[in-house]
Amino acid sequence: MMPAAAYRIAMGAALIAGAAVFALSPITHGARAAELPSGIAQLYSSVSIPSPTAGAMTVCYGFVCRRRVALHFSAADRGALTRILAAGRNSPAAERRAVQNAVVWFDRKMGPVIGTDKRVARADFRAGADSTNFDCWDTTRNTTSLLLVLRQWGLLRHHDVGEPRYRGNALLLQTPHNTAVLVEKATGRQWVVDMWTRAYAQVPDVMPVEQWAKNK
């Protein structure tokens, strides 16, 4: 895992390019930074957005959250996600599959609204279409936020929300990349939930952190 200090430096460096921020419908009374692990709290403080609540989350896009919009969950949204997570109640493996489906639900809900239904896998500045894409900073924030909402709703039985993880080794031709994480309660094993490596509405990668850390 990337050291906390280095993680904060990387977050700040990535923000240098930031500027244009779209109007954000207010989200209030999010969990205070002190109530979140430092790595998760940094996801929000580094781009000056509120942490998610049981009723809403900030959706980041446009690379490093330069564009953003509030997703206020309706009763229908909560019902849909509750049904999706109910399919995973019997085991940790089933819950991870349900989380994958919840991320696809999120992607399909927001894509037509913000234009990310055109997004491509592994988007970065070379994609040339930041306004319709997520970079890995965006997907890490969005996925972590969705997981925190699911936890607040009591829908995660077998997992907790872990701090984001980082990989990057130029000697191995491995580019920098970070991801959201689930922690299996019974074993403490960490599992990535990585939607950046997949295109619009595709099932996100879910795998043990140690396996993900070796991928390119």
C-alpha cells in the first residue's frame, strides 16, 4: 500500500491540472473527516467535496473530480440497490458479486446524465475526452462513496469499506493506478473493486489486492 504521506502528495500533484468545476447541488451533514480512515477522508478533502451521506453522494468525473454532480438517492434507488445486495447475503463471494452489480447500476444510472455512457476503459489524458470519462481517481472516489452508502444502509453483511490502494512501478512498466477496496470481515482479506479498467456498464474487476497489485 502506498504510504499515507506519499498518497497525499500524489493526490495533490494530480490536482494541479484541475480547474473547471460544475455546479454541485448541496450535500450536507456528511460523515466528519475524523470519523473516516485517513485514506478515505483524503479522497474527499483533497478535492473539497463532502463525504457521502445515507441520502446522497458526490459523483466525480472529468478527471480528478474537475466535474462533479450530486446524486441524491430516491426511494426507488434505495429499493433497487437493496434488491441487488440481497442476492449476496449468503456468503462473502456472493456479496462481492452483488457489489459488482451495484457498481454497474451506478454506472448505468449516471452515464446518460453526465455523458459517461461514452466512457472507455482505462481512460486518462490520452483518451482526449475527459468530459465523458472517469480517470482512476474518479472511479476510486465514486466506488468508495457508493460502498460507504451501502454500508450506511446496512447492506454490507460480509465486508467493510477499506482504504484505497495504490500500485505503480515504472521498472515493471506498471503505470500509477488506485482503486476502492472491500475488507472481508471474517478474514480481513482485502479485495479491490476497480471499475476504471472496464468500459461503461461493464462489470468491474473484483480480486484480492495482492493479485491486483501485480497487474499492469
